[in-house]
Amino acid sequence: GASFMVRQDRMRAMKTSGPTRFSLSLVAVSLLVPCGLWSGVASAESIGKAVSAVPSATYSEGAAPQTIEVGTEFEQNDRIVTDKDGAAEIEFVDGTSLTIGANSEVVLDRMIFDGDKAKNATVNVVRGTLRFVTGTSDHSAYQIKTPVATIGVRGTVIDISLEKGDMVFNTV
């Protein structure tokens, strides 16, 4: 795969032959054991649910943050925040998987689904690390926004690490 480091003042592509800085930061996340699969039909407002959670992961939409647990359902505009010990994996109704690492903040910004297919879905990464694995929807329905760049999804697995204005982006 190829990794790209993006800084606010320049962009450069780096070919990698070994693990990237992001891969190492996701070691803790890769230890997550999925505790269930998406089952049943989601309510009209639900866009997905947590299939794995490590304590110290919360979500909110303008209200007080609540702890993420396996089965927690998410809606558009939910903000997910993890501290140094937290992590969560969300499976959207189309089977897309979003794994959020430690010290991260992500907003499920614009999430428009038609049944079990994403029509227009934007994940806003404020900080931290994530892994995005596409499901059954057209990949072009998804965008990943960061303070540095907006990424159109064209592959099946995307790793992102964003810290202090630097972004490492890896497609697998």
C-alpha cells in the first residue's frame, strides 16, 4: 500500500515497505474483539451501532457525553471521543466498519442512508486514529474530512492518523 503524509503547508507521498506510524498506533485497537454483528433492522434514525468498545469511549450530540457500550446505537451528528485508554468499533447499517483508536475525536457529520445503503455519508476526523472499511454501499457515497484534507473513499480499507496538524493516510 501507499502512505501519504499531509501537512497543512505541503503534501508528499511516501512508499512504505514496513509498518507505518499509524499501524503501530493501532496495535491497541487491533486487540479489540468484536462482540457481535449487526442484526435486526435499525430504527429510522439509527445509522449504526457499536460492535466493540473499550472503556473511556463516549458519544454525544449536544448533550452530556454517554459511555459507548456494545449495542449503543448512533445517529447523524454524534460525536465520538476516546481518551488514552479508549477505543470503539462502529458498524453502519451497510456493513461499513469504523474503528476509532485512543485519543481520538470523530463526528458522524452527514449520514444519509436509504435503507441499508449510504447515499451521502461524511465522517469528520477532529483528531486521532481510525480505520475505515467499506461495506456494501457505493464507495463514492463516503467522504472522510480532516482539518488538513477531504478524502474521497475509493478503496476498501483506509487508515488515518491525525495529530498536531499532520496526517498520515494509508490505503490497504
